[in-house]
Amino acid sequence: MYQILKSISFCYGHRLLKYQGPCANLHGHNARAEITLASEQLDERGMVMDFGDIKSVIKTWIDDNLDHTMLLCKDDPLVAVLTDNQEKFYLMDKNPTAENIAELIFNYAEQQNFPVESVTLWESDTSFARFLR
Amino acid sequence: MYQILKSISFCYGHRLLKYQGPCANLHGHNARAEITLASEQLDERGMVMDFGDIKSVIKTWIDDNLDHTMLLCKDDPLVAVLTDNQEKFYLMDKNPTAENIAELIFNYAEQQNFPVESVTLWESDTSFARFLR
Amino acid sequence: MYQILKSISFCYGHRLLKYQGPCANLHGHNARAEITLASEQLDERGMVMDFGDIKSVIKTWIDDNLDHTMLLCKDDPLVAVLTDNQEKFYLMDKNPTAENIAELIFNYAEQQNFPVESVTLWESDTSFARFLR
């Protein structure tokens, strides 16, 4: 069994609803998303997938949608404010916790038919959340 | 399935009994304990647990018990010496290897009813021991 | 259940056959091989294995065979050229991808009767391939 991992750095803003503490305030993080793919067999080149192909597909989507962007829950009152002011944001059905951001990226990778096993989101150098099947 | 990890740094002294080599001497390490929790579902905030709650509980215990402290096996002749000299140490039933320190922290996290999956103890930047169920 | 990991750094040259892109050119990487061993029980010292024993066996083999060496597939036309010029290389049955190099080191560790669970080869700070049973 083989696994490969590609790490993609980006930064985002967010804030949490239903939360008591500093994460209720608007703030942001330098994040690292680690995409892990798994396969029982290698292709004719000896690869699970080319590292460059993971990067070009997932990094492009992250850069377009999440990087340097506020990630906001659809229930957040800021959504109307940022819309009125024509500021960029990314709307999530759920609270933009590290857990839910990891699952969001996992779902995108799966939609691209990548054999994704897990996505790990490092919110800082000492904290991660991971979504896996 | 979701996992979260919180990394907690501390430093400790130890030495190993029944061991031939430099680890038989009194010495110490800059260590990093990685606490991994797992859950099938998220709470209403979208979290396995708040990173800050892991940190406040586990880091407090590590700081009070293990940080800047000699970890000694109960059979170590130094136990009597340090006791006589009123020096701080932490008594372990087993040899204070990275494996047993990882299990010690795992057991503490489990006693706190954390959904702990594993504890990884990095003894250096190139070596870890992990205890998992 | 216990796991231990030892990380061993080395650098190698390679190039890939049947590949369109920059990895078809001769190039190289600063790599890190992470050897993970697993055991249900610890020995009388409280260890899966001494970190130093993993290092001395695996690092010696890597240093002798892979470090500062071109890793080439046996079908590579360069094999004849380097042979004629008495240049050092390491011959692989398969394409020298990160996946196949991880499996190569795994197989060596297994031949040494190490209870190896996986070998992870970091090809760069952002990409790894892992082989596991």
C-alpha cells in the first residue's frame, strides 16, 4: 500500500459562531493543508499520482477560493456587511473551524476523483484538524 | 472521521536502567508531545474539542509534573539521593523511555475523558515514540 | 500498541523514465526517510527498539548505497554511460520515484527483521511518499 502527501500553504481569515473566546473575533491563520492520497498499486511510472498534478489542481482551487479570503459561516451577520461592501469572502454551510475546512478541501479533492485518504489542516505550527474516511 | 492534534513542548531529564550506552547517564531532552483526539462527529461548534481546552488541561499537567523535572524509574538508586536533597523528580513505575513517557501522557489524557487516539513523544527532531490503542 | 520513528537524512540524484516533465531530467533531492516500527509490547528496557540501533543499521545502508548517489532504473540508457565512466550509481528494477525508494528502504528494513510498519520518504519539505504493509 502506498500513500503520497502534498502540502499546500495558504492564509485565510475566519471567526467562529457559537463560541466563547478569542476565536469569536475576526482573525486569521497561516495554514498548511496536507493532502494524502492512497493506492494499492502504482501507475506505469511508479507513482500514486504526480505530486505536480495534486499541486496544480488543489492549489489552484485553494488559491482561487480560500487564500487571502475570509471564510464565513452562512449564518454570520458579517456576510451581509461584506456583500454590501463588495469584499471577498468564502461562504461555508458550517462554522469555519479547522475541522470543517479540512473536510471542505477533502470533498473538493474527492470531487476531482483523487484517491484521497485524508486532508490535514495545520492551523498553526502546533495544531491540526484532519478529516478522513 | 475527524482527528485533531495539539503539540506541547517541554523539557525533561531522565536516564535509563538496564541499558548499555549513553542513555544510562543522566541527561535530558527538548521534547514535543503531540496529543491526537478522534471523533466520528463534531460538536455544535464544529469541533472535536477546542484546541485551547486540550492545551490548558494537558499542558498544565505536563508543566506541573514533567517539565524541567527528572523522570526516574522507581528502581533508580538516584531516587533516594534526590529525595534526601529535596530535589524535584517524577517517579515512574517503568523505565522513563520515550515509549513509556508517551503512554504516561496518554493515560492522563484518557483519565480526563479526552477521546485520545494516540500520544506521540518527539524526543528529538529525528526520533519519536507513540502510544496508541 | 507502540510505534517508534527514526528520521534519516540523505541526498540522492535520480531521473524518471516514462515521464513528461522536469523529473525526466537528471536532478536530485535532499531527502528524509522516516522508518516507523511497531510492536504490541516493549522489551525489558521499555523500548520497541533502541533508536540508535535503527540508525546504525539503516543509516549505514543508506549511506553506503543511496546517499550522494544516482538512483537509476535498470532500463535507463545512462546506466551504460556511468558504468563506462566508472561513476557510482544504484540500480533499481523500477523507476526511482519517491514511492519506489520508500519501498526499497522498507524492504531492506524488513530483511533486517525490523518490525517495520512503514517507510516515509520526504522528497522535499512539502512532498512525501510512503510504503506500508
